[in-house]
Amino acid sequence: MTDAVTLNDRHLQGFVHRPRIGLQTGEHDAPAGRGSLLRSPSPGQNAQMHIASMRQAATGLLVIAVLVSGCAVSPGSTVSSDQATSPTQTEAASPAEYLRLVAIGDSIAASQRCECARYPDVYGPLAAKALGQPVAVQNRAVNGATSGDLLETLDSSPILRSLIEEADIITIAIGINDINPCGAETDRACYDSAIAGLQSNLEALLGQIDTLQGDHPHILRATAYYNVKIGDPGAAQFGPSFQAFYAEQLASLNAAICEAVAAHDGLCVELLTAFNGPAGDQDAAPLLVDDHVHPSREGHQVIAQAIAASGYAPLGP
């Protein structure tokens, strides 16, 4: 048995008490080509994103993963705040009782290419079941975002700061777009510079999250990246030397992400073996959509399960 709860305006005020503007999910960019993630938005596209976000404010979409009478919402269930709801449903999802999950990052979390429930929406019900409380999911990831983009948005968006301040669970997927400008060149200096910038931005980003959260117990999880170059026809033309070089740079990128989140009492979720096999050398295509970059339905489920497998400390086992 499954059930879903719709938040009415009163409940939305308990989760977000300022106008809902800022980061918006969805497809904002054209693909940068096979084997790479989506490009960072241009200034004009950023304006469109803010307009789209204001439109989202009107619809007020939230995903709720709820345990009602011991039953969990099915992954990806989406309800609108203006839908009718029974008193029992409304009461079950009162702001004092549900946990808040906020997902931030890039198109690994944001992309709708699979036309399926993305991993934050799949992870929400898993967390709800494990913690014994409903979980309201806000996916605020943006296609093409770099760590600098995310840091700038957190600096400038009151709504995102409010969401982070009130969050009980925060998931982060950021960093791969920082190295994408280095392209298919074996330019070690380019990668070193990009990863150093990522480290600096992550430290500032996680420091702001610490400040906003204060002493509030919360789950902090950052996902590392799988290798999209293996098996990608667009990267195959560069030969095995590039593949080996890219694998080395990806390992450095993932290490930077994991070190940063560990320094702020979070956990890093490794995805390379889940997508690329035990040795990290297999094609991830079975878990990707046809762009050979973004997760398929099965890929999102694998990511959600990997985050869940990291446990729920400090809120639960």
C-alpha cells in the first residue's frame, strides 16, 4: 500500500517561509556534446531560469515521501500544493513531523532526460522508511552548474539559503562541470587548476552550509562521479592514452569532493564501482540514457540506493 500527502499553503510556509525564487530544476542548456555534461547557463539563460523559478512558485510542486500507517510513498510520487487533500493526509504531513531533504548540484540530479523519478525523489522514500518520518524533497539542482555557479547562487539566493538552513538532509552533486572545459586534451595544468578551484569553492560552500545549519543535526552526503568516457564513441577517438589520463583526473576530482565533505562532517558516496564495475573500467551505458552522461531510471535508483547505504547518521543508524 502506498499513500501520498499534499502540502497546503500552511504547510509550505512551514518549509519555505520566503517567496519561492532562485534555483530551478529542468533543462536549461543545450548539450555540450557526447561524453560531457551540460554547459553552464549563459546570463540570458540564468534570467530564464529565474523566470521559470517564479513560475514554479505559482505551482508549488513538492515531492513527499511519506509513511502513513507504516506504508511508504512510491519513489517519484509528485503532488501539487493546490491539490485537494483529506484531513488525515494533511495532518500526517504537518511541518513539525516531516523531514526536509534538499538536493543541490548539477544535471546528474537535475536532468529530466530519463523522464523518470530522479535520485533525490527515489532517495526520499528510502530515507522516510529508514527514519520513520515523512520526507519532503526539494530538488534545487541546475543543469550545467559548476561549483562556482552553486556557490554564487547560495550567496545570492535568499530562498536557497532558507532551504539549506531548514534542511534535515542535504545531498550535493557538483564538480564535473568544473573540469569539462579542459575537454579531450591531456592538459594536466588545466585539470589541476580546475580541481584546485573546485576545492576552494567546496570549502566556501560547505562552510556556508555549516553556518546556516548551526548546531542543527543533519545528514550531509556528496556523491562522487562515475566515468562517462569509457565506452562513449565520442571519447573513443582519442585513444587509450586519453582514457587513462581522464581516469586519473576523475580520481583526483572525486578525492577532492570526498575530502571536502569529510572535513565538514559529511559522507562521500562513491559511484564509480556501481556504474563502471569493481575495477572502474566498464562502460556505464546500462545505467545511462542515450547521451551516455546522465542516469537512466535504473541509474537514478542505483544512486539513491548508494546514498541510502551510507546510513542516516546523525539522524538515524
